[in-house]
Amino acid sequence: MASISALGIGSGLDLSGLLNQLEAAERQRLVPIVQQKQSYEAKISAYGRLESGLTKFQDAIKKLEKADTYGATKSSVNNDVLSVAASSNLAPGTYNVNVSQLARSYSVATHGVADKNQALGSGPGDVVLTLGDGTVHTIELADGKTSLEDIRRAINSAQSDVQASIINDGSGTPHRLVLSSAKTGTDAGIANISYGGALTGQISIDTATELTAQNASFTINGIQISSQTNQVEGAIEGVTLALAQEGTATITVSRDQDSIVDSIKGFVDAYNELQKTIASLNHFDSSGGASGQLLGDSGLRTVQSQLRQTMSAATEGTGAFSRLFEVGIEVELNGQLKLDEDKLRSLVNDDLNDVRAFFSGVNDAKGFAALTNQTVDNLLHKEGPLASRIEGFKTSIKRTEDRYMREEELILNTVERYRKQFAQMDSLVATMNSTSAYLQQQFSMLSAQLNQKK
């Protein structure tokens, strides 16, 4: 608003304060417009909550749509001979494992030398390592860099799948170079070690310390198996065995009823959470407090109606079960689902194929999960009822903003008109006051002259 600090100087009236009061009164016309915009924004936010609830529910129902959900299994071992890591969809069964030999790596030590930092021989040297799979690694050593310490560092830096270390055995020539294969199994074992150049005749292997590499050897249900490592993959499809010691063990793969029931419970819980969200958005407060942001909203009613129809609808061609209540899930009067877990567990144990058929379908017949997922997809579609309502609110917000700008411009024009009128009045009153003062002065002078003549 333009400055009105000069108003009232001429008249002595508080015209500036009066103009502020008039402007505040005019601006009251903007309050319902702002409130209307805030209402639309709150509805868009509420639809965001609704979409989030529908998405979480859809995630839960998609899990029931997958046939793999009903093939979940769990694995156990009866002792510490081995451990297993298994996928969740193995065929149930029992596997008897007999571990006769664990895989191990190769290790050998050299004869000792008196000083591990003393160069061996003169000139450059080399160490040639041949692994069990035929791979050859040649480690070259420069002149003066042929000490036991130099050899250790060079081998470890060569990334040759061979590790080198030095031990002290406390004898007169205590320092021994120990060479070990980095991996277990005969392929990774060291088949041959040779020394050339300055190292020729200066260092030799102590065969008494040699520990040969070996593969793991075991049977599964009588079938002989060999493995380069103690981590065995593929011997049983979908299972990784970690062999820990020699002996026998039994692996049991059984149906994981808890996992299957939990997946169905997840659907029930997600649906009930969605219903709570819907109830809060549609809440009516009879005491005059804040009601739900989507109370009476047509889009919310559409969601409620379609979900209610889907929960009570019957599937076709899905075997023994066609309705939710037949698998232990009742639709209550408040719209929430109630799960009879004991009944569901009994069905999962005795009639799992029929439970799977009801939720995930059979051949071309869509199951309950697919039908429900399709309903939610339609609701969440970019051209669906929710998106349409949100776009409608955005359009209303734009119209409200335009209306606000028009009204504000009218208010500014009205206030400016008042300001000009007040300025004119101020000037007029100032002129009248000035004239009045002049006349009073003249009358006073005339009266004084008359008094002197007497």
C-alpha cells in the first residue's frame, strides 16, 4: 500500500489510522478465498495418504499373486558337521550327508636361515611356483633383494594365489619361509617350487613340513561328490553347503507354513491399515471438531465401493475355494478383515494347493490376488478416479489463486481511492482552517481600531 504518513497533517484528523481500518475490512474478503485454497490443498494431501495406503496394500496382494509364495520351504541340519544356506522354494525332502574329508590348502616350509634380512647368494634370483591346475607364477628378485624378507614381500605382492610368511623356530637357523596356497583344493595347491639365479642352492624345501592340498569328499544320499572348497554350491539345487567337520548329518527341507501364513496375514494387515486411513479421511465429528479431509468425497466413495465389492466377490475356476471366508478371512461390518489363523494354518497344512489356487489362480483363471490387484491398479491409474480428483483440485486451486489476485487488485484500487479522497478532504479542511484563522485575525484588528476611536 502507498505511504499515507502525510495524511491528517492539514486537518489534524487520524486519517492514516482510518484508512488502515478500511483496508483491513476490505481484506476480509480474501479470507474465505485463502481458506478455500487451503481446503483444496488439504484434499490433495489426503489423496496422497490414500494413494500411499493403496500402494502398500497392493504390494501385499502382489505377493499372494506369486505361486512361489506358496512353495516357501525351510531347511535345518541335525548337527554341526555342516550348515546350509538355502533358497525358500526347494522341494521338501531329506538329504543324508556323509563328509569323509574336508578340503584344505597346501602348505610347506623351507629350511631355516640365520638372518632373514641377509641377501642369499649374489646377483638377481627368481622363484617359480607351479599350481595344481598348471598355472605358473614367476617371481623375479633384483640383485641384493634376495633375502627371505624380500622373497616374502615379492610373493605376496605378486597376487599369485600363494601366500608367504616367515616363522622363527628358535634354532640356530631359525627363520623359515612358509608358502601356502590361498585357496583350498588340489587345483589351487602348489605342485612345484623352484629357485633360480642367486637363490640356486641357497634355499630348499623341508619336505617334512609339507601339507598336501586336498578336495572335500562327501556323499549325499549315497552319491559320491568331490569339491575344491568346503563351500559347496549346486550339489543340491538351491542349497549352499558349508562343510565344517568330518561326520554324518541330515538336512531336512520342509514346507515353511509360517512364511505362507505370514504372507496372507500381511495382506489382511495391509488392508486393515488402508481401511483405517479411509475411515480417518471420511470421519465426521458431530461435536463440531475437525472432520475428515475427504468427508463425503466422491473419489473416496468410489475407492470404498470398489474395495468392498472386491472383498466380497467370488473367484471362478480356482478350485475348492472361491470366497475369502472359505480360507478363514471374514469381512466385518466396519469394513475390516478378520483372520481365523487356526483355520488358515489348517488349510495351508492340508489343502495348500487349493489355497494357492484361490489366491494366485489356476491356468487362465485369475485368482483373488490378481483380481484385487487389478482393482487397485485401476484406482491408481494415471487416468483413474484418484488422479482425476487430484487434477480437479489442482484446477480449483488455480482458479482460486486467480480469484485472489483479482480481489486483491480491487482492494488495492479501493484503498487508493480512499487515500485520494482523504487527501482531498485533508487539503480542504486545511484551507478552511487557514481562512477561518485569517478572518479571526481581521476581526480582531478591526475591533481594536474601533476601541481606539472611542
